[in-house]
Amino acid sequence: MAQYTQNKEDLTQQKAKKFNLWLGMIGMFMMFAALSSGFIVYTAGGADRGIKTLLPDAFIYSTILIVLSSVTMQLAYAAAKQTSFDKQKILLTVTILLGLGFFAMQVHAWGILSSRGVVFVNSNASQSFVYVFTGMHLAHIAAGILVLVRALVGRIRNIPQVSNVFRMDLATLFWHFLGILWIYIYVFLLLNQ
């Protein structure tokens, strides 16, 4: 394993960036908690306010993809720490592809919902909530994919190992958070369909 040192200023900046990431993730969690509360309050208003459709199987497949991508991301992070740079690049690329697959599967699920008559703008806000939950999560997935691409580009450009490991640390933390967040959203919608 490569040994490296950091000066105090770089270490302080890294701690600040990681703290900001944690603040951002807490904010995202709060946003989804607020959406969940809004959904619960709306549906409690009457039996006619439920989602009234089964969730598409595409959501199950996208869940599998995001779990697999979390595994490959963790392996890429381990490879970065062990200076197995070729392995890191391959695993990061696989994680990005799985993330893109997740994105495509979510859009496919929207197509299935739309074909069933479940559209974003309708008289049943519960059905709109499905699009809000998944759409907001997809926006974060897009940001996560950009973070992964930045980590991959850094590795391709052969950035210093200390920066490589730090980028991978942040990317891994954020990607795992997005995976856990999706599982929460999926289970929440599944229980309320």
C-alpha cells in the first residue's frame, strides 16, 4: 500500500469537504422525509387517495442494479486504497454503467406507469408522488454519476494517491447513500401501493 503524507491545509480542506457532503446528505434525507410525510398526510385523507396501481417490476430490477453498483463501488474504493489502479478503473467503469442502467430502468418504469394511465399531472396526487420521489432520486443519481466520472477521470489522469483515495472516499460515501435512499423510497412506495 502506498504511503503518503498531507500538509495540514490539505487535510483541513478535505475534512471541510467531507463535512459538506454529510450536510448535503442530511439535507437530502430531510427532503425525502418531508415528501414521505406529505404523502402520508395526503393518503390519510381518504381511501380514494392511494396510488391505486402496482409498481412496475422495473423498480425491482433497478433495485438490483443499484445494490450491485454499491458492491462494485466498494470494491473500487478498496482497489484505490491498495493502489490497484487498473482494477479501480475497471470497477469504477462498471459502477458508472450500472448507475446508467439504473437511470434507464427508472425511465422505463415511468413509461410503464404512463401506459397504465398513471401520469404526473392527474387528480390523484398519490400517483404524482411516485414521479416526485423517483424523479428527485434520479436527479441525485445523475449527480452521483458525475461524481463517479470525476473520480474515474482523476484516476486516468494519474492524480496523486492522496487525492485519489479522498475522491474515492467521497464518491463511495455518496453512492452508498443514494443506494440506501433508493431502497427506502422503493420500500415506502411498495408498502403504500
